[in-house]
Amino acid sequence: MDTVVVERNDGIVTVTVSNPGKKNAASPQTWADLRDAFTEIGDRADDRVVVLTGAGGDFCSGADLSTGPGRHGSHPLRSMRTVNAACAALFNLPQPTIAKVRGVAVGAGCNMALACDLVVASDTARFSEIFSRRGLSVDFGGSWLLPRRVGLHRAKELALFGGIHGAREVEAMGLVNRVLPDGELDAFVDGWARTLAAGPPIALALTKRLLNHAGSLSLEQALDEEAAAQSVNLVTRDVAEATAAFLEKREPRFEGR
């Protein structure tokens, strides 16, 4: 892939958007590469956790409007399908995902971070739903993600004004999980990633799915979903391993089976 770098180490997959000369602005090829990368990761049992980041000190400045939808003859709706497919592939990954944010996370880049399960940012990071300032409405799932992260009124404030917000400000809103000094960011994310990679893959995937779907379910439906998920967990080897590890006073070794 020309625009996305995928690296693997001990179950941790790092996906890096790589267009540092434009603050990792995403071209149509970038969206296609991200879609393909996330789809492949979702099918790999040995990929246990995903870290999404950007090259050269920025996360992603959104779509590259000089090469964006409709710029090369195709209808914008056709191009937007690729953007949407990248968003859906990221959000639907069974593995836990962590956005590691430095520099700008703007427009679709902001929503790409929010589509991850966890967001960890440098204290110098900046976030913006900048679409309205470009004559655009929100995309990359922003209309769905924002109200679920911060509530409808705050989501409208962020999207209608398109302001630029510092990391500490969006942390107070609940958009990010942690804000750290830049020099501590890599080590912290690596620690979280290693903890998740050592966890029970089936149980983590089911927990992620339950939480993602909970907002559209009644309590009774959520309880039924929990019972079905727990029934899957209880017949895995990982539950037996966790029990044995507890009795033997050691850390469990989960295999996802």
C-alpha cells in the first residue's frame, strides 16, 4: 500500500496513515487502502489489537480536497462509498482498536479517531469537525459517532461551528480517554496495546460488540445478547485457562480458542 503502512509485532497491528507532507490528508487511494487493511486485519486470528496513527507528527487532517470525491471524473457518491466502507471496516473490527493521536485530527481524521474503541492523545493534539468551514457536512460516521460520544447538543456545537479544540478540552468533553505529554504517548499506548493483546480475544470481541450495539437495544434485548455471548465464552478453552491460572496463581495465556 502506498498510503497506509501496516506493521505487526506480538499480536499488535499498527496502521499508519502516511502522507506527512499534507498532514496525512487522505486521498481516495488512502480510503481504499484503509478499507482493505481493516478488512484483512478482521480476518486474522493472530492480530489481537489495532493501533491507528499517522506519520510525521500528525494523525490525519481529513480528506485531501485536492484529490477528493468527484475530482477525477467519478461521481462523488461513488467515491463516498469507499470512505464509508473504510469507516465501517474500522468500526466493525472484532479486535480492540486504539487511536494514537498527535498533531491534527481534523474532519474525517477526527471521526476516524472517534471510530476507534479508545483514543489516547498527546497534550499538543488538536481536534476539529471542520466540515462546515469547508462548505461540507460531517462524514466518516460523524453524524452517528458524535452524539453517542458527547450527546446531541454538544455534537451540534462541534459540527455546526467546526472549531479547533485542544486535547485537554476534548478530554473534558469525553471525546478521548487519556491525554499525555507527547514524550509519554508511545509508551502508554504500547502498554495498553500489550495488555489488550494478552487478553481473551473471543471475550473482548464479544464485549466490544455488546457495547457497540447496546444503544439500540432494550434492557431485555441486551440481556439476551449477553446470555448468548456468555454461552459462547463458557465453552472456550480460554475460560478453562483463566480458571487454571487463577488456581495456580499465575497469569493466564489466552489463545482465542
